Amino acid sequence: MAPRTGTTRRGLGPGRAKRRGLGLALLLIPPLAWLVIAYLGSLAVLLVSALWSTDSFTGAVTRTVTTDNLVRVFTDAVFRVVTVRTLGIALAVTVICIVLAVPLALFMAKVASPRVRLALLVAVTTPLWASYLVKAYAWRMLLSPEGPLAWVAGGTPGYGLIATVITLSYLWLPYMVIPVFAAFERVPDALVDASADLGASDATTLRTVMAPLVFPGIAAGSIFTFSLSLGDYIAVTIVGGKTQMLGNLIYGQLVTANNQPLAAALSLIPLAAIVAYLLAMRRTGALENV
């Protein structure tokens, strides 16, 4: 029997296919409009306001184009030091989360029984239900020189850079464990068994068979931990002591100093860092399989 003419490859007529395309377009319009107006629009306003200035007497924003804020951001020594410190903290938190998440996720996906796996999943995701401030202040109490950690361990690092890294690593660890666990779970057991049958050790199997397949999950988790650490300004205020991050400077310029243009100029630094990190992850090819 000859095939019908005037139909699409999926057996839909031109009119029905056109109606489905129109319905899909109508479904996509609201989220795309929200993305363009609320997200891309706010970024455009941020970029434009970074080119404004403030009146030295009244503090009011003067909408005259100037590059003074951008020049100050890239030439001020304090801003450079804080930028390097913030990037270092974000990278340190990401590395710590990877080191902690990979063995835990491997055990959950390939070793633990279903009951233990469920219990570990609950343990990993339960902190996400707690308030951010509650968890940050809990670490402040633990890291206090008079806190319970000092009684048990004989001392704590106190408040500062180390305390900030520890607190942020705890806060964002679930965002690394979950995608890495999902990546390990997608690795076929047949590949692991075949590697063992060919004489490969567990370390060799993990490095040559599982690691390339799990790397997209690690990359996805690192995007969360890096970006969330980069923009944080609350945890460092609670446990950071005198430690300053870009988020603190931006908040101070926006609220305390009432200098919106300079705050907008400072906000371009973490924005550029996140874009650069995403491009780096894309060059590895990891994001194509996420």
C-alpha cells in the first residue's frame, strides 16, 4: 500500500502539526517573557546603572554616563583583594564539596542497600528544609570559642576565613551530592562488571570507566556551589568576623553607603566570574550531557 501524502513524518496532517506548534509557542511565551523582562531586563538595568554617579552632597543618583565606577572597581586595591578572596573561597568550597560528595554519592548509588540509600537521601536533603539563617547561626554557635565544638575538640578556628569556608561547604553540600548521586546511578552496572572481568582494579574502573560518565554531574554540582558561594553575603557576616567578600561590599555600598552605581559596578564582577565559569564548563563538554 502506498504511503499517504500530505502528512508529517509523525503521521500528523499539516493543519494539526501547525496547531500543535502554535500551542507549544503559546506555552513558551510566558516563561520566555518572564526571562526577558525580569532577568535579562534587570541585568540591563544593572549594567546601565553602573555607568551613573551619585551627587556628593545629596547622595542622589545622577543619571549621567560616566566610567568612574568601573575604573574604580578595577583599580582599587581593596576591591582587587576582596575579589581574589571571594573567588578563592568559592573555589575552595567547590573542591571541598566535590571531595565529600563523590565517595558519599558512590556509596549511595552502587553499594548501599535500598533502605540505607533512602536513609542517606533523607539525611542529605533534610537540611534543605531548614532555614538558611538557622543553619548559619548553628555554625556560629559551634565555631564559638565557648561552643560545644571547643569542649569536644579542645578549640575551634573561630570566626574568619576558615569558618566561612566550613559554613558555606555545609550549606551547599546537598547541591553537589544530589547531581553526583544521579550521575553515579546512571552508570550501567554492566560496565563496572565488564571492567572487573577484564582485570581492572576498583581504582582503575573508577578512574577510566565511571569518572568520565560522572563528570557531567560533578560539573553541574560545581556550578551551584561556585555561584552560590560567590554571591553569598549572609554567612560571611555571621561567621566571617572581619572577612569581607564581594557580597558584603555590594550590600554595604547599596544599603549603608547608599551608592547604587558603585554597587552595580561591583556586581558585574561576580556576574562576569559566573559567566566565565559556565563557559569553562562548556568547553569541557560536560554541560552537553547534563
